[in-house]
Amino acid sequence: MFGFKRNTIEKIDTTGRPLSAHVASSKIMASHIDKIYTSGKKQTVAIENASVDIQDNDFCCIVGPSGCGKSTLLRMLAGLDFPSKGNIIINDRKVTGPGPDRGMVFQTYTLFPWMSVEDNIKFGLKIKKMDEAKQQEIADRYLNLIGLSKFAKSYPKELSGGMKQRVAIARALANQPEVLLMDEPFGALDPHTKSVMQLLMREIWEKEHPTVVFITHDIEEAVFLANKIYVMSARPGRVIKEIQVHLPHKRGLELKDTPEFIQLRKSINEMLYSSEPKE
Ligand code: ADP
């Protein structure tokens, strides 16, 4: 259904509307990014001529096979690494390093083990020297949002993997970042917990409308979560497709069995197969 051309980004919209019909301002612009890693005489082209344009309140998933440069791209958005060529602009400013405007959630659990759940969520607020009552109000709000109010005084070792990731999401959101950057956050979870977390993530997005950049190699996860998907090819990572997803805003797990969902999942799968280097 969707043709594929090497080295170009095709823009498609699942309603068939031209993309020019969408009027929105860019929150994140990465233009013609190359990333080359050098180690001794060896050079690895991790990313080649990749561009993304993400609007305020987008839930954007970047999907592609392992090793295609997704984490590299996300790290560059976070300011933890830098392009070899091209610029990254967030909120009209060039990214020159990490900043509190970007919250991160990683696949590995990153909570402070010596702090309670509540104190983990308050961590960034304490650093900002926010007054104690306001910190508590924000922590309570996000504990409620992630459904863990009863675990406020628990420690990370008392939580399951899914619960730890809920707290990591709450901690990132509590700082009111401009952008939430998520690096395969549910990749280590069992399939059931992963589905529950996907539902929770959509629910959070419905309520708070954060601008999210979420990377995953799981096509089904990307289609379920995103309003916009960038598809990356196998290494060197190129952005080969930009897709506007017009599935319903309110999403339940039954959506995964609908013809629209299955069609989009299959077409992304085909794009990834046809981008694999041939022998
Ligand atoms: P993905 O997240 O899609 O799995 P990565 O961004 O982790 O991919 O990696 C993209 C490519 O860049 C891979 O080939 C990886 O081996 C390489 N790479 C990543 N980080 C480094 C590094 N610090 N030094 C050298 N090569 C790296």
C-alpha cells in the first residue's frame, strides 16, 4: 500500500488528508543529522541524513530495528551526545547540552534505591528548592496519576519492574519538562505488564498532553502509542517514513485487533523488511 524509496522521507497520513492540512508549531526540529562514531581508525556511521519535526503535544514514536541509531538520536535530543553534522533545535534553541526542559525515562531502572517512591518523585523539585508543601502536592498528583498512592513510602526494591517504571515516568513528569524522552522504557517488561504500561502511558498523555518522543523496536507498541511515527531503516539509520496516525484518541487494547491497526502495523513491518540491506 505504501511505496518505499531509498534515501527519501515520504509523508503519509492515515486519513488520506494532505499533511499541509495540519497547522502546528515545531517543538523539536532535527535537520539532516549525521552521526559518525570514531574509534581508532574505525568509523561507524550510526545515523545518516535523518530529519524529524515534532510538534507541541505530539506523541511521537521512533521505530526501527536494533542498532539503527534510535538511542543515539534520543541521546542527541537529550543533549547527551552531539551530531557530526546537522542541528537539533528544541523550543527554538539549539541543543548544546542536557537541561531540565527534557525529562528522560530509560529501559533500565534508574530510581535511587535509598529514597522512598515519594522522595524519588520529589527529587528534581528539591533540587529546584521548591517549597515542601508544593513538592508534596505535585508528588501526590503524580502518584495518583500512576496509581501508586499506596506505595508512596515504599522503597524501589519493594516494587515490581512495571511499578518502578511508573515511578520513573512520574519523576520525569513531576519536573514539568517541555519534552519527555523515553528510551525503550517498557522493553524489559513481560508482555502483560508492557500492555498495561502502554494503556497507562496513553491515559497519561490524554490527561496531561506532554510532548513525548518514545523509541522502540516494537512496531505494535509504536502504532498503539503514537500520533506520529518516524520509521528508521537498518544501519546506517535513515528516517524513511513519517506517518500521521489517526487512530482514535482514546485507545483500549481491543484497538490492536482492528483492521486499521493491523494494516498500519503490517505496512511498517514491510517498510522495515524492504529497508534491510540485501546480500
Ligand atoms: P538502537 O538504539 O537503534 O539499537 P544505537 O543508537 O544504540 O541503536 O546504535 C546505533 C549504532 O551506533 C550501532 O551500530 C552501535 O553499535 C553504534 N554505537 C552506538 N554508540 C556507540 C559508541 N559510543 N561508539 C561507537 N559506536 C556506537
